[in-house]
Amino acid sequence: MSVRDTLYVGTDDARMLRLTPGGRVLDPIDGFDRVPGRDAWFAGSAIVNGQRLGPPLGIRSVAANSNGTVLFANVHVGGIPRSTDGGRTWQPTLDINSDVHEVRAHPADPDLVVAASAIGLCMSRDAGATWTIEREGLHASHCYAIAFSCDDIFVSASTDPFAAEGRIYRRSVKSEGSLAAVEGGMPAWIEGIADTGCIAANGSSMAVADRAGNLYDSDDFGQAWSCRCTGLPVPSGVLIG
């Protein structure tokens, strides 16, 4: 992620690097290596049919609030360490076993941050200092991808990482209430999960990719959807330019 003129990079061994203006080398952020509780982090993998599947311990996603004063690093599996001093020091947030898969900050509200986790939709209204967990309306609590579109949150949910189907949900950031399945051309069940980074939004445009390689898009803030293409190689992310 880029914050003002500085670039922050997360790595597969759960380290954070920084490229400062005029720099030519990504420098390790030593403060991230001293996050309290780091020794309890673990790889989010599982044994399936005698084989270990899943990613190594690493940084799965990163985010900064809208004014760049707070940084977030989603460790899989290690919660969401948070920095309020440009990355010099970090403090843990969320229980490690929440198994967070993606963190996103609202593009305009510096206090609003959300995360998709194995225990549901995590929401903070104080820039990540405290969190609440929402599951009402979900068919399963395992959430993976998350994004803001205008004043709505979109999140994907499935029963587990290897589920054959999943569903996309939305809720308003302005009011309380349960999550509701996305309709308007989005299938009731997508094929496999929509994984980390596979929900994208930019202005009124949105896109969702599922593990089967189906790509759905919308040009009206997620009200109406169409299937743009099928059969893509397993998508690792979606970006709208």
C-alpha cells in the first residue's frame, strides 16, 4: 500500500517492509518484528487427505485509514496489528484465532475499518482500536473478501476455505441491521469462495471473482450484476483501474 510518499509491503514470512521517498531499497520495519504476541502467530493451513494445504504464515492484506494516520497489517494467522506512528511501533488488535483474511479502510471516513474473518464481519468505528463482530444474516461465518462501495460493505462468506459454494453479502455502514445476500443478477451461490482481494470497487464500478474463475461486474454500486466471463485461471485478486 502507499501512504503519502511511502510504500509499505507485507511478506510471506509475516514481515513488513518500507520504501521511503527517494529510496531504492525496501527496508525492514523492525517495530513489526516486536509486535506483542507475535510468537503465537501460526500458518493458516490444514491437513486435507493427508496433504497440507493453505498459505504459509504471512501478511495477507494491508490497509491505511483515509487520512493515512493509522496503518493495518492483516497477519494470517495473527490478527491485525495496528500502527499510529507511521509503522515504527505496532500493537495487536483482534484475537489471533479470529483468523482474519482481509482488512479494508473506508476511503473517506478515517475511523471506519472492516475485516473479513473466520468468525464473521469485523467492524471498527474508532480506527481499529476496538472491534465488533457481525454474523446476523450470514449462512456461514467464514468470510474472505471485503470491500466498500459508497456507503455499503460487501463481503464474501462460505462454510470453509474449500467450500464448493459461497455467497456475497452487503450491509450499510450507516445503520444497524443484518447482512443481506446480494441479488440483482449475482447468483445466489457463487462457485467456490471469493477469496482475499476478489471483491473490488472503484466509484460506481464493482467486480467479484470466485474460485471457479467466474467474474461478475456492476456499474451501479452493486445494485445490478452481470457475468463478464467464466473459466479464468484461479483468480488471486481483482483490481478496477
